Amino acid sequence: MRVSWEEFKTFIAKVSVTYHEKLLDDNNLLLQAVDGNSKLERTCKLRDDTDEMTEYNTSYKANANKAIGATEVSGIQEPKAYRARLKGIISGTAIKNTVTNLDYQMEQLAWLGSNKVGYFDGVDFYAQDGIVGDAVSFQVVDKDGLVYPAGTVLEEFASNWNIVPGIKDTIRLFKSKIYPGFYIRVVYTSVGTVNDVKFVCNLFRFIKTDEDA
């Protein structure tokens, strides 16, 4: 959602989110701030000698693309210190001409003997014998009812993503927490009538070394 400079400042001060800047061209700077389902954008004119640009350059630019304020930010906080825990999570078969769920349960991650909260920021995957018209969704599910009623879908971070036959695909996200015991679920919709689909998936996963579980 496009907002005024005052609204943008109020948003990042209130929820202490990470905000990002992106140079669109020689005269336009895009600012973005995201918290959960809320996303605010502000486009600034670089060549304008305005109070807005002066204030941004003086008080905000140094913190762009960094976590500020709160120690807990839903969904997008960039971990200050982290280690990769990349994982091949799924290797299974999606049945032809139907919808197949493929689940992977997140295990407890650790660093130097201490349990740590896991983060992830995307997946890559390949569908052998997938065809045009096939699609895949990725969800986080409380399958066993650890916190919510069993089977509750907590998040769907990709919906009906079209399969490109013969191509390994990648979906990247803001870094998001995922707790042990929850599941990454692949929902594969096959429209083919000849072959089942062999599906493999890797998870881009990390831990924050300064955050205990």
C-alpha cells in the first residue's frame, strides 16, 4: 500500500519492522516496510531538495535493510547472527490427476549444545514428469495439534505456483520462524493422466545463534 512519508515513519516506529530501500532509477527511491500481512511503500524523489529526503538521509538511511527496535519481528526480521541449516526435506510421489500432500516435520535445531529457533527463507524444488497445468502450494501446518487444532494451516507462503516442466524452481521469502513439530506441507495438484510425478524439495533454513528456543 502506497502511503505518505508521515504514515511510513509512524508505521516503522510503531511496529519496529525491518525496512528496505531499492533504487528504482536515477530519481526514485522505493522504501518498503513489511510486518505480517501489512506492507507499506513510499517512493521518494532523490533529486528533490525536500525535508523528507533530508530527514530520511539524516535519521533513517543508516538503518535501511536492518532490524530496528523490537527484538521480535513477525516474519521478516533479519537474524543478527545465524548459521545455515539447509535441508533436503521432501522426496516423494504426487499421484497423477489428483491432489497429493507431502509433509515434512521440522526437527529441533541446536547450536553449541543449546536449542535454537529455526528460520527459513525459501525452497527450491523439481517435479519430474510434471506437466503444464500442474501447480504446487507450500504451507506451514500444525498437523499434530501442538498449539492449534490438529491440521490447522498456519501459513500458505506460495499458492498454486505453476510447475514449469523440466525446470528446477526456487521461491524466496523474507526470513520467517518455524518451530519444531510444525510441518512444511507441499500440496501438489496434478492434471496429468499418464505419469505420477516425482517431487523433491530443499528448504533454505537457518538458526539465530543469539536466540534460544
